[in-house]
Amino acid sequence: MSQFWSPALHELTPYVPGEQPTEQVIKLNTNENPYAPAPGVGRVLRDYAASHLRLYPDPDSVALRQALAATYGVPVSSVFAGNGSDEILAFAFQAFFRHGAPLDVPELTYSFYPVYAKLYDIELRQHPLNERWEVDLDALTKAESRSGIIFANPNAPTGHAHSLDALKALLKQVTDRVVLLDEAYVDFGAESAAALTQRYPNLLVTGTFSKSRSLAGIRLGYAIGSPELIDGLKRIKDSFNSYPVDRLAERVGIAALEDTAHFQACRESVIATRQRTQTRLESLGFTVLPSQANFLLVEHPAYDGGQLFVGLRERGILVRHFNKAGLQNFLRISIGTDDEMNSLIEVLETLCA
């Protein structure tokens, strides 16, 4: 603690990202894509002239927004681009949720939401998941005096996603506050609600290039919503950092969006590997929550999750262990290549023998 910190900073508990090891391990802890980005990304990096970096980027990221608009079938005026979806989520908290009323969120969801709420002095009203470990849309819908609703779909770290019909039912009832859907994992088995933003002006959908586009290292995110919501995000951006997307990142993002064949092949490989891994984990006695994301949340009724985490770590395999209420015995396992998942199963066979 520092004597120079503000009182608010003293009270803040920062988000803790997954470990980024320096030694060689099988890394299944931060939901990165196991496959390389589209070949066009490599060509951009190889051919990009360093002299271009002396110039500021386009503050409105028009070319990237046009590519995103074409990908999702929405107008360019409905698209916002930023330095990773986490930055865009931070902008959204500032722009739409500081109304003096509670923000409704699931009790178990992306752990950055409580951090942003604390940072921006927003009261959270947390709702337990239902008995199937799903986000309880009825509870979110019926909550009164709300400043908004936010949840990940598919949810993190559980992996379940609601259908578009379920989301439409929520949006028909909640019309006076922003509903933010965080679609970081949507490409691994769920349906994007991006098109619904043209029918429901209070819906904001956020997404990232970090997962299905294999670009976690470049930091690109986007939001899709009504022009009114996009203008709100832009006002926050231009009051904070007018140039969040650099020139090289914009070119890389466009190249990733253009190669739909590579995108489809990678996501289908991840889905197939996830299904095979789930079957093998269940054969070892693990309880595996159904997932439409690029990870599995699992527990073994006979073995402590923390001890399994340590055992895997000692054998060169890194997964995520959340030492928090409701998740103490669970491990979140990112989906890697088939070889990486085979190694995981072989080690777990030894640890659970």
C-alpha cells in the first residue's frame, strides 16, 4: 500500500490474469487458441513497412469497422473497435451503467465485471446460476431498479450459452436499460446476437479477436450496437485515448476477418477436440459442464481440484484453478491441440489412479 494512493485505489482488488509462464509448459490456462492466425496475418506482419509507424492511426478505425460490419451484416455506424474487448467493456461500464442503480450480473461470470464496478463506483447485484449452472435470465429480467444487465454468452467460466430465442425473450422485457452480451467465446458453438442489435436499440454485443481469431497477442476487440450506443462508446474513447487501435493491429484484424476458411477450420477443430476431451474426462470420473466455449469446467468428486492443479503444474501442464466460492474444486481447462489434450489425459490418468 502507498501513502500516495487515493482511498478508492486502496479499496480496489485488481483483476488477476492467468499465469503467463516463462518456462516451456503445455499452456491450457488462458483460453488462447492453439492454432496460428490466418496466413494473411503473417503476410501483413512480413510486408508492413516500418516507416508507417511514424504516423498516428485512424482514430475511427474505419477500415477495420467496415470489415467487421461486412462480417456481421450490420452498418458501419453500428460497429466500434478498441484495444481488446476488456477496454471496450471498461468504456461501456463508464458510458451506460453509472446511473445510481444496481447493475445486474450473474454470480459466477467473467471476473473483470466486479473489478470495473468497483473502479467506477457501480453497485453490483449478483444472481446465482440456476441448478444447471446456467445464467438465470429470469432473475436478471425480473430485477427492479437496475442500471443495466451484463453477462458473458457463452458464460465464463462455465461455458453454457443461451439461444437467440432466450435472449430475444429477455430483450422484449428489458427495454429501458442497456443489456450487454459479452461474446468472447461465441464462435465455439453458440449463436451471435450481433444481428439483434438492429432490432433492439438497448443491446450491445462485445467480441474479441483473441479467441477464435488467434490474436490474443495483438489486442483487438469490437462492439456492435445501435448508433446511439456506439456514439456513447466513442465519447468515452475520445475522452480517454483517441487512438486505441494501432495501424498494424488494424491491418492484422482485417486479414484475419477476410480468411473465413481458416477461421472455420480452426473453430471446428477446437469444437471436435473439446468433445473428445469431454468424453475422455468423463471416463476418468470427472464431472464436466456442457460447454459452447473453447474450455471445459470440470471437477472430480474423489480428488481435490487444488491438488490436481498442483499435480498438473509439476508435470508441465498449466490449467486454471479458481480459488473462490463455488469453484474451489473446479479446474478450467482450455482446449489445446489434440496432442496437448492427449498429454493432459495421460497425466490425469496417473493423478487419478
